[in-house]
Amino acid sequence: MRRLGTGIGWRPEIADAVERMPGIDWVEAVAENVCPGHLPESLLRLRERGVTVVPHGVSLGLGGADRPDEGRLSALAERAEALGAPLVTEHIAFVRAGGALTASPPLEAGHLLPVPRTRDALDVLCENVRIAQESLPVPLALENIAALFSWPGEELTEGQFLSELVERTGVRLLIDVANLHTNHVNRGEDPAQALATLPLEAIAYVHVAGGYERDGVWHDSHAHPVPPSVLALLTDLACRTAPPGVLLERDEDFPEPAELEAELGAIRDAVRAGRARADAGTGGTAAGGAGDGAVAVPARPTAGVLARGTALGEASEKTSEKTVEKASGKTAEKAPERASEKTRESAPEAARERLGVAQAAVLSCLVAGTPVPEGFDRARLGVQARALAAKRAGVVARVAPELPVILGAWYRPAFLEYARERPMTGGYRRDALDFAGHLLRAGRPADARARGALREWWLDRAGPAPRSHGPAARAARAARRVLLRRT
């Protein structure tokens, strides 16, 4: 298996700092933010130095009810080839729902949402993964996500769900220990049990990130330092297996380079501590003895884990076990009975429809204000809805930075009011235009000069071609200069 080493998430805001950081073996770039024909100079320089670049997708929605979009798959494949990547990664999540499958309006979450751990969801996910694998030129690894809410009626644990996914598809796993911590706080899931039952031999690499807790809810912000609890989970994982690579994620509120380097040092220390415990036989590992309150769990061979053997390793056929030991070590937990091969082969279309209806109901509740589906925690869905709206407001402000300038302090409350019952349907740039059009139709903002500037901004972007050099564009720029002087 290819060893990646220690890496950091490459972002344009810290590109120069990343190039200067010592000991960076590889970086990960958000796939949707990279254009294959115009790769950032920073990434090109890193590649020339032998630094591996891995594209990390966020928009495929492989956990959704629909089959993967061919255009998105092609785009991800192009980025993998342009970057010379040894693999690509995505998420076990859904990001959109509705549409033809459910005869309801299409909805976009603008964020990663958890799939239910049910047989239907697993069947659909496995088929979607196989479709993606056939379209990609390199192996695919999938990440476990952080969640603010749970689905009622789940049939599988995290370990069972991921183990069967790996067994049926040969996909690799990107394990995010920060997300395990998030799900511990938000959903009461034991991270030690999750680690004990994961198919660790399928790990491609590991994510580490920071967050914060508010009112008993952990927010996976990627904008705060990595807490000791997450580093402890990394040590636990490293005690069970030697991770091929570990990467620090930071997406916002970037600190000084020295602070990022210190976090990378803490990550290396956590991995070394875990490996030392494994070598000494004093930790609960997949290959060693128990210690520090953990219980040794035998390694779980899985059929077809390396079916797509490439730079990450050659294929190996192993016999899968149908039971896994609980983290307590006291009882064996048998996975639910699997459907027969014949039933599973005919299930996907019906499963897609059932999953599609369920996901559309949840997403409509979160982004369009429809009633909370039966069995869900109303308060937690409320937290998720507010988080989605806040993320939309932040991303729209980044893709259309003129809007906060024109609207001033009124931008955020106005956008959150707009987003409460108006789902995003066409991406963030479309969202920015729709928001501006909504305000103008309502005769807002009240300030005439601000409204005029907003109108010119909207006209300059809403037509078939930007009015970049005409009199209207000059008027819009003049209006913005006036507003900037006022602020």
C-alpha cells in the first residue's frame, strides 16, 4: 500500500505557507475548486517537488438516491489525471434530493448530510460506488461524515455499514477521526467501538480537524484548533493500525503558519504514540494486545478490499467474518441477515425510490421549512437547518463579495431570512443572483443608493453575457465606490 505520510489541506489562502512548511509529504485540494486546464501555480510547484496532490470531492452525493451524475464524475476524473493523483476521495453523504425520482422539486443542501444506515441506503450506495469506480481512472476512497442528527430506524452500526460497503465494492476508506468525535457528542456513538469494528485494512488515509461545542452540540467547523479529544482518537486508531497517511484540514480562520506547523507536529506525535503502544502491546489494536482500558480486536479480513489494486496495493482475496466483537469485548454482535443475492439484484430501483422519498422529506424540512418527518429529533433538525443557512450565507459572501459591501451589516440577516424558505437549486453563484433578485422585487434595500448599486450588480451578471465594460457597469462600479466610502 502506498504510504502518503503527513499532509495538509491545500487552500488558496495558505498556499504560500504550505509551500514553505517543512515535512509536508502530500496535500489534498478540494476537487471542485481546481480547474484542470488552469492548475494553481502553487500546486504545480508542489508537484514538481514530488509532493503528492489528492483531489477531494464534495459534490458527488454518492449516498443520494439518484445515480451519480456523469458530468460530475467526468470532472473528478479529469482532476485526478491533471494532478497525477494516486486516488480520489469523496464522502458517504447525500447533498441533493427530490427531482424525477420522487416527482418533487429538486433541492440542494449545499452541505454533506448523513445517509441512514439501512439496507436500502447501503444497496443504493454500493451501486453508486461501483458506477463511480468504473468512471474514475484511479481508486476511490470514501469519508465518514460528521452529523448533527440521527435517522430513526437504522439497521446497521457504523462499523457494519462500512464493513459491508468495503466488502461489496472494494472501495477504500478515508477515516475522519474528528467526525467520529462529532458523532460521539451529537449522536452518542462510541468512537472506540466504531474504531474496533471498522475494516481498518481498507484505510487509505485519515483526516484530522478542529471544531467547537455549543449547547451540547459539536460543530465540525474546520476553523478551530484540533482538540485533545480528536488527537486521542488518532492515537487510538494508530494503536490499532499504521495509517498510510494523516492530513490536517483547515478551511477558515487560518492561523499563522507557525500554529499550523505546531498542529502538524501534534498530529505526528499522536501517531507515534499510537504506534509505540502497538509495538509495546499496551493498547487495544487490531494487531496487538489490550491496554489503557481498550480491548484487543482481531483484524477483520474483508473480501475484495483491494479489488482495484493499483498504486495503493494489489488485490487480495480474504474470507470475511460475519460477526464482529463489540468494543466491550463481552459479546459478539451479529450483523443483520443479508438479503438474498436475487433479492438484492432486483432491489436497487425500489430502494432508490424509498430512499429518495425519505431524503427529500428531510432536505425539504431543512431548507424549505416543511414539517419535520416522523421519528426525527425536531431540535436537532432545527440546529442543522440553521447551520445550512449560515453556511449558505458565508459561501455566497465569498463567491459574490460585492453583496456584503453593498448591503453592509444588513447582508447576513437579510440572507438568512431569504434562505429560510427558499432552497438552493442551482449552486452558490445562482443563489447569489436569486437573492439579489428577491431583494429587488421587494423594493429592498430601503436606501436608494444601495438599491441602485444592487440593481446594477444584478443586471451585470443576470444576462447572457456580463456587461463588464458598458455604461451600466461603470455606473455599478461608481455606486460601489460611493458605498465603500460610506462604510
